Amino acid sequence: MSGESDDILFDEVTYREPQRLRRPDRDRGYACLAYGTPGPEDLAIFIDRQTVDAIERHALSDTTVELGGIVLGRECVDEETGRPFVWISEAIEAKHFENTQASFTYTHDSWGEITRERDQSHPELDIVGWYHTHPNFGIFLSGHDVFIQQHFFGQPLQVAYVVDPIRQTRGFFQWRAGDLRQVEGYYVVAPRQHRMALARTVDELEGVPNPEAGGGLGALSPRLEAELIAMLNRPQSASSTVDRGQSAAVFSLLGMVVGVLGVALALWIATLTGQVREQTRALTGLRAELYRANEDADVGQAAERVRAKEQALDALLGEVRVGDSDERFLDVYTRLHAERDRAVAEAALVEQVGLDLVSKDRQLSQLGRRLEAQGRALARLEEVEEEAARLKAANALLAEQLEFPGLEGGARPAAGGAGALPRKYAIAWYSAVAGWAVAVLLGLGMVALVARTLPTPVHEPGPAPPPGRGHAPDAPHRIE
């Protein structure tokens, strides 16, 4: 600020009484997250998420000079506790102002435009303070800032908001005991359905990385958007010698990498070509061998056919003499052809019989295995029958020894022997019960005798307890 701001004249300013409202952090319709840690003596300051985002974007739009504006909202009183709080819901940028790298000055035009915009867009809101930036200077109020706060925002609930867009710090200042003090923290507010966006905004304010942030341009944080805009608007300058050297080094490195990859690719292609050539030669040799084998097979089949024809002709000529008639030759040929057909049929029959025999042999083998398994099962059954017979004999013997009626193979009990063993068991059980009863009675008697022989404790008289403290723990009680 400069001293020229002392000459700014304001219209008549009216202030509303603080409104009784429920604090947003007690309203289930809103989500609140704290930036910093609000202290017990701090004024509770609530600022909407979108307003914080707008101020951050304005601060990052130009970090070479100071920027500023005003904040609108409500000065409130908590309806439950009666303590005041401030709820900031809008911000208006100052467009006509004088600023340098270390100062920000309102002008008549800037204040008039702010007033007109407030009256047109947000007439229901009050001016609850102002904001400005300190690029790389930190969070504090200079003498000019204090002057503005004292003369233009001097109400008890009006605040000042300072943002350092380079160091990524920010903070509110409040009136406390006639002095401006920085609060230790404040609250960022959003409707409950936007609590995910609220969490991302607070993480960005506190410098917490958010790997899930993504999407279109609207999803970019204010800082990323400002850096992108600055990069796009950065003027193109001529490349310097250092830039050319760096570019040459980069292109040289890329050329080396491309060359190495090209050599490796050429070696791989050469190796692959050699392998294909070897496989082609192997396939050619295999094709030649198959051709020779087929030719040999054809020659062998032709030789067999020739030999068969020669044998048939020899057999035919062996029975035909020179001078025989054609009928004779035809009869011999017919007979030999019929014999050949019979031989072929017999050979087919023999082959079929052989196949049938092989099938029967396989069936006989399976039947033999099944008979063998049945034989083992029968042997096991005989063993079980023998074991059952032994158990039956043992049961009969046991019944005879115990003289219990009803067991198979058991003899009828002799006269006077029925129930002799159960009677013995009953006598033994009663004797055991009587023994235990006598032992218990003797034990109780011993306990009573020992108790009578113990000495009786004698209480010795002691000093009387002090008055007001009650009886001593071991003193006998007396009834008066």
C-alpha cells in the first residue's frame, strides 16, 4: 500500500447485525475440514471451498506482483453457544488497482467497481474482509496492510486473508483486543455431497500429494492450471548456445541409442535368416528322401506284381502243351483263376479266424482275471465264515462259564446257580458304599476333634482410639 490510499472516499457504509445461525461444522448438510489447527481464542472462520479455489487461482495468475480483492459473507453468532463466527462465501477480484512486487493499492475505480459488482451479484452478502498476495514474502501484515485494515475493515468481525502463492502458505488475521493477530487455523466448507472435492482442495492447500486426482482441465488443481497456462503463454525466445549444445547432446545420445538398436536389429535379422536357410535345406533334403522312398516303394510294388504275374503264367504254361486247343487253355485258365479266388477267400477266412481268436483270447484273459478276483473274494468269505464260527464257539463257551441264559449255545443254568453272579456284584457294591460312608464319618470326626484342640485367641486391651475416628478394627463391640 502507498499513502495515496488515504485519499480514497467511501460512500455511506451500513453494517448488519450479526445473524444467529448454526455453525457449518454442526450442520449435517455441510462437510468441514480444518486448514491448520484453530486455537481456542481464534475467531471461527469458515470459507467455502469454491471461494478458496477462486482466490488460489487469482493468486497464481501472476506471481510477480501483489494481487487482491474483497471477501463477502456473513458475520454470525452461533445459535447454540452465542460465540461469533464468520462465514465467507464469495470473493471479488480488484481489477483497477496499483500494485508492485511488494505493495497493493486500491483506487477509486477499483473500489467503485467492487461495490457495483457486490450490489448487482450479491446484495444479500456483507463485506467481511479483504485478501491480497505476498509473492515469496511470507504471511504477515505490513504497515500499509494494517492501515487498510484499520480504516476500511475495522469492524470486530472483519478479517484479512494473505496468500503467498510461491511458498504455498496462507492465513487469516483477526481483530483481537484492538490488535491484529493471525489465527492458527480456519475451516474450509462444502456441501456434504462434495466432500471428496473438499478433501482434495484441503490436501492441495497443505501440499499433500493426491495421486487419484485426474480428469479434464476442470479437475486440475489451481497450481497445475496456473503452471500450464504460464507455460502456454511463455514467449518463445531464440535458442542460446547452451540450449543448442544441450540439444546436440540429446540428439547425439538419441543417435547412439538408435544406432545400437539398429545394429542389434540387423544381427537379429541375420541370425533369423540363417536359421530359416538351414531349415529350408533340411526340408529340401527330407522332401528328396521321401521322394526316393516313394519311388522305391513303387518299384517294389511293381516287382511284386511282375513276380505274381510270372508265377501265374508259369502255372498256366506248366499245364498247357504246344498244340492244345483254345478250349484247353481256357479251361486251365478258368480253373487256375478259381483256385486263386479260393485261396484268397481261404486267406481272408484264416485272417478273420485269427482276429476272432485274438478277440476270444482277450475275452478269456479278462474272464480269467474276473475269476481270479472272485476266487480271492471266496477265500476271504471262507476266512470270515471261519472267524464267525470261532466267535460263535467263544460266545457259547463264555455263556457256559457265566451261566447267563439266552446266549446261543449256552446250557441251562443249574439249580440254585441263576443270579449268583449278579448277587455277588450287589454285595460288593453295597460293601463299597458302606466303606466310603464310614471313611467320611471318620474324616468329619477328625476335623471336629482338631478344631476343638485349637487355642482360642485372646484380645489384649489396647489404648483407646482417638475421638472422631471410630473403633479400632480389632476392638470388641459393646452394646450400651
